[in-house]
Amino acid sequence: MRGITAYGAYLPKARLQKRVIADANAWFDPGLKGLAKGEKTMCNWDEDAITMAVEAYTDCLGKAPGQTPAALLLASTSLPFNDRQSSVVVAEALNLNIADLRTMDITSSQRASTSGLLSALDIAAGGQEAVLVASEHRRAKCASREEMLYGDGAAAIAVGSKNVIAELVASHSQAVDFIDHFRGEGQDFDYGWEERWVRDEGYMKIIPDTVNALLAKAGVSAADIAHFILPTEQGRVPAMVAKKLGIDGAAIADNLLQSVGITGTAHAILLLAHRLEQAAPGDLVLLTGFGQGCDALLFKVTDAIKKQRPVKGVNGFLDNGRPEENYNKYQSFNDLLEKELGKRSEVNKQAYLSAMYRARGLTNSFLGGKCTACNTVQMPKHKYCVNPECGAYDTQEDHPMVGAKGHVATWTADTLTFDYSPPAYFGMVTFEGGGRIMMDMSEVDPETFDTGSEVSVHFRLKQIDHQAGFRKYFWKAIQA
Amino acid sequence: MASGIKDKVVILGAGCSKFGERWDCEPADLMAEAFEECIADAGIDKSQIEAAWQSTGIDAYSVGPGAMPLSMGLRLPYIPVTRLENYCASGTEAFRAATYAVASGACDIALAMGFEKLKDTGYGGLPQRSRGVSNDLYYPNLSAPGMFAQLAAGYRAKYGTSKEDLKRAMAHVSVKSHANGMKNPKAHLQRLITEEQAMNAMMIADPIGLFDCCGVSDGAACAIVTTPEIAKSLGKQNLVGVKALQMCASNGEEGGFDGWDGSYVKTTRIAAKRAYEEAGITKPREQISMTEVHDCFSVTEMVTMEDLFLSEDGGAVKDVLDGVFDADGEVPCQIDGGLKCFGHPIGASGLRMLYEMYLQLSGRAGDRQLADPKLGLTHNLGGFPHQNVVSVAIVGAYGV
């Protein structure tokens, strides 16, 4: 038996109220008012497809140090680098066993995540474990329908042959050069075609064709499907396709259009994770991914589903939002404005790659040092032990600090230093079990934050160099 | 135990430029302004200076590296000149180098010159700068007030001080320095402020507001040092001698180990103890006549009163509010306006403080002259509260 062994998700905390998009833009396109219901997830300035992927993996499998999947696959069409494998960055941030690990970025289609899941399942067929993470940070033009419909988020699925919670029954794929939208080389935004054509010639034909082939292969009746996942920003399409296929209306997965928005290629996996949270043993789950053809995967939920839960899951993250009503902040965070950032933003952002490579134990993996002579934990790792009673030379071993619980010892909210979202919070964090470091903080709630606040550390963007197209990452303390 | 520096070296002359936004001045102009006062006071010829040290804190934004800015700026006569940089302690470090050179007998007369041209950045506050290629990868995104605001959070947490009480004590620190600066024609900021103004000013880095921050200034200050014997032979009277020169640099323990709680600066305490021992001081609050401390931010000055053992631990808020460190208080602090109002051209600050101590001890401090001061202490603190360099110097009447 091979199939899904764990699932998880991540949604940014900020939820842009769609009303504010309409308030700003309805003068130009009154049609936007009709879409202005609910909210959508919105990356903080220091989140992107990589940072969200780290979080989604962690929600799926917990703090990762010591875990040894054979492969980590990352699906996204919004990866921050065209040539630097993002899945490797994610793997190092997770502290996976990179000395024995396959990685791959899968991109260029809304179907990338379902295709990636199929590849992960191929690896599972060989008896190994693999994890597929899908993550998307979507940008859209001001006053576009996409701006109303798109959201940011990530989800992760682990596959293997032990403790399977949803067995792969069958899969089928079609490749069709149907261009509902595209994003050309060097382009920031999607260019789409009329929705009615996309619906009638795309969704309503390609998906049924693929699913029918799958069901025939599996010998399963459409009426027996308990969960039908069709990620799309066209609200009525899932029901129309379900009806055409003979799938029960109750099986249709909510596309979360008014709470998340469509998270691009991550959406299929996000919805899969969401449905698995609600699934019962024996349920048949039909997952489709649409984009230049279609992937269709059929899973059967096992008894083991009861024992495997994500840390927070989609429902947990849905409940953990913070309403954001500042449309300008959304545009700023997504670099959609030519904004005056001040002279203090003009620092040297050069990426000294050789120094970065040396520092990556700390910067990518948040490794400290643990002295083998006196057990003192210290950050960063150093040639000499920091304990004045010890001071031993060259005794420190790598010590993962990612899961450590921290407390704020000192802090400030700095409005002078440049930050995309001032004030910049930073301070001294002391970790239970040893180790302390002066570090940046994110997602601070000024009402409840103070010395003594409990924090955990999260992989976030530290600096963005738009000129060179580079970005640096480090860990930030976030209030528990 | 080494015999220490006490009374081995005296200040022969000192000078200081007007501090401020000196838009029309090159660094060399500022140096010349301070040096002309200093050499006239010393009563020697430039050719008698045998070695010089130049302190600049942020070279990239003023004159670049090396010692040529000083040697060429003053057209020094082909003598050894060395540039020193040690954060905000740079000025005192240059003084230490010159003093040690004289004490060692390597030269008879030496010059320490500190200067900084900060106002060529196009924005307020200190210039943006790297803290090192690797450090920049993980150091927090911070400004100088942000760094020192950590002390406020740590202090509040340790002593349970309310935000309001701490902010009021911080305000008092600044109000006092503004009052002192009013009497100093060379000070950058010469205006009175009220506690209410200080408490309600624009927030810079919680809880540090605009009036909790020192001035960012252009300026230069210098001193010429020699042996007591040479000074006497030149006809100098009422000599001001060096009593102690100590510094302490963090080793990472405060930030990286578990002892430090953010409520104090460990290096200041260590340097102060050493300085008191070197100068033979056993009761600092009674024996020290006046201090010029590193009030980059008001909260730094307040915490420094405890770190110099002038206030009990946890007692600085009350002492500050009781006026202990006011001009008419028990141990006046920043009688020249301090970094707060005299200004803080980084490389010059340590020497500016010594300049004021020298004037006070020589009875030449004009409207702000204190009554019969005996010992003056200067203190510089550069870096972060948890990893920094600190200098403590004590000067006083020679032979007393």
C-alpha cells in the first residue's frame, strides 16, 4: 500500500478584507464590488513561497531535525529564484538530512503541485518516503479580478508506504495546451482569457475527460466519491463539473474563496489537506489539478487517518487570522507601488555568497553550538565555549534550535531603522534549554507583547535586494 | 599588579571645535579649529609634537581609512600618526594611546585628535553602515536608539519600574543636559526643554523618544599630553593629571550566556572598578566631583549611574529624579551638555569629555564652572548594551 501518510498547511496571519480592495478600485471597475466578500490571505513582507513551504512542512510533520525523507519536492509558480533551487533552501531550513536527499522544484503550471504529488508517489512506490510541499505567493495587478481572487498559502503532503492514511487507488493525467492564462518570461502578472470560454472549453471538458478515464481505470463510480477537489477561482465551476460527472454535491470541496483566496498551484494541496481534516475511514477522495491538461488522483482514506493530524491544519490557520484593512500595506508588501522607502533603505545589500555559505548552519538552519565539555548551548556556534567556567576550545557540536521555546528578555520597537513594516521589533531571546540571541521579531501584537513573552522561531525574509534580484533569509521570533 | 597610569602623564593643552551641523566645514577645518585652541593652550610649537593618534568612528562617511586625514589636515611634521577606531570609545582610545606613549618614555609630547563629520548623509541619525559581512547576515535590523532601548525593557523587567516612572526619569536626564548645554557656547543644541516635552516627543525606538537621543553632530576635540616634569618646565601650573585609563571589551558572554538581563552594562562595571582601583578611589559617589558619561540615549545615562556605582542597583530612577546628577546636585553629570546637547561626533566624543573635565579642573569652564572640582570621570560606551567596548578615564589635580 502506498499513499498519503501526513498532511499540513500554512496560511499567512494577515487577512486582507476584500472590501478595502473594492473601496479603492470600484471607481474604475464597479464589477469588483461583486467579488468583495470576505477576506484573503496576504503574505507579510517577510514571507514568500520558501518561508511558507517551511511552515507547511512543519505543520505536516512537526519540527523536522532528524527527519529523513528520501525526497523533498516543492511546487510553486512564484519561487523567488529562477536559478537557485528553492527546495534546497527549504530542506536546509528544515534541517533535513541533506547528505542523503533528493530535491526538486516543480513549476510553470497550476498543475505543478498535483504533478509533483504524482512524482512523490512514484518515489513512494520504490519503498521510500517523500514530501511534496506546494507554496504560492501570488501577485496581481491593481484593480484586477485576480487581486480579489488570489490568496497566499502553502500545504504539504507526505507520502510513503507505512502508516498510510489515504491510499492511492489510481491516477490519470492528460496534457492539453489549453491556455486559460499565462505568465510569460520576465512578466510579473498573469494574462488570462474570458472566463466563460475557460469554463466551457476547459474545466467542463478536460476535467471530466480525465476523471472519467481515472474512474474507469479504478472501477469506481462517481457517485461514491466523498471528497471532490477542484481548485478554481470560478466559484460555480466545481458544482457544474461535479454534476456533469455525477458526483454528489456534498462531496464538493469548498474552494475557500472568501477566507483564503485561490493559492495558485498550492491550492489543490491546501484543499486536499482541508478535506483530509474532515475525512473518515473508507472515504474516496478525488483530487484534480487543472492547467495545460489535468491530473486526477483517487485516494481511499484508511483507519490510520484518526491518528495522524497536522499541528494546526487548514482549520487551525483559518481560525488564526488577523484582519488587515490597509490596502496600501498589501500593495507595498507585494511591491506593487513605487514607494518612497527613505534613504535608510539604501544600504549595501550585496550578497557575499562565500560568507553566506559559511554561515548557513546559523542562517539557513538556525544551528547553535553545544559544548561537549560542559553542555552549554550557545548562538552562534563558536570556537570557544561562552561559559566562563568552561571556555573549552573546539568542543561544540551543531545544535538545532528551531524547536526551542524562547522568552523575550529585552526588546524595542524601532521606527528609525528601515523596515518594510515599521516599527522593527527586535530584542534578546533566551531559549529554554540554553542559548540566547539578539534577533528580529515578526507578527508582533503590540497590545500583548512585552518582556517575558513566549516566542518560537520562524524562517523569514531578512532583506530583499530588488536590484540584484536576491533575498536573504534568517529566523525571527514570533509570539506564541 | 602594575603600578598604573596615575599621575605619570598630564594634559598640557586641550581644544575643541564648535559642535553642530557644520555644513561649511571639512573634517580638516574642524580639526584645525580644535588644534589651534589646543596648541595655544599648550604653549608649544607644532614641531614639538612627537607622535599623534587620530580617532574616527565611522571613517567611510567622513574621510576614509588611515591616519593621513590628521597628518595632512594639520600638516604634522612627518611624525608617527595612527588612526584608531573603537566604536564610541575611539576618542578615549586615542587619548590612551598618546598617554601610554608618553608614560612609556617613547615620546615626550603626544597629540590625541578625535573628529567626525556625520552630517554628510542626507538624513537624520547616524549613517547606515555594515557591522561586518557575516554579522549582517543575522544581526537584527536595528538603529542605535533601538539597541539602547533594550536597556529600558531589561531595566523595567528587573526592577518592576513602571513605563511612566522610567520615562519620567529619562526625561529628567535630558532636561538636565539641555539646561547645561544652554551654558555652553560650543554645544550643538542650546535650548531648554521641559519634562513634558521630552515625555511626549515623537517615539524613535520604544521607549526612546526624540528628546531621549543625543545630537548627531560634526566636530573635533583634541588634547596634548606630556610628563609632569616637562609641563612644569614649560611653566604650566595647576596641572591636570591622568588618574586612571581603563577600558573593557565584551567577549560575548553577556549576550551569549545566561547572566545578563538587559538592565545593566557589564563592561562599564568592570572598567569602572579597574579605574577606581587605578586612581585609588574607594567611595566613588563621594570622591568623584563630576562625570561626563556616554549619554547616547537618556536611558543609557541613567543605567550608567548604577554601572559606575554612583547609584545603588535599582536606585538610578530615584537619584535622577532627586537631582543627584543635576548641575547643582551631588555628582553633576554632563555639565557641558553631554552627548545629548554638546553633540556626538563619534571619534571626538571621548576627547570632548576630557576637554570639559580639563576646563573644569583648570577653573576655566565659564558660566558652567563647578565649585572646586577635584576628580572628573569620563565614560564611553560603543556597540550594543550586550556587546560593546567601554572606556573609563579619571582625571584630576596632579599630585593630589
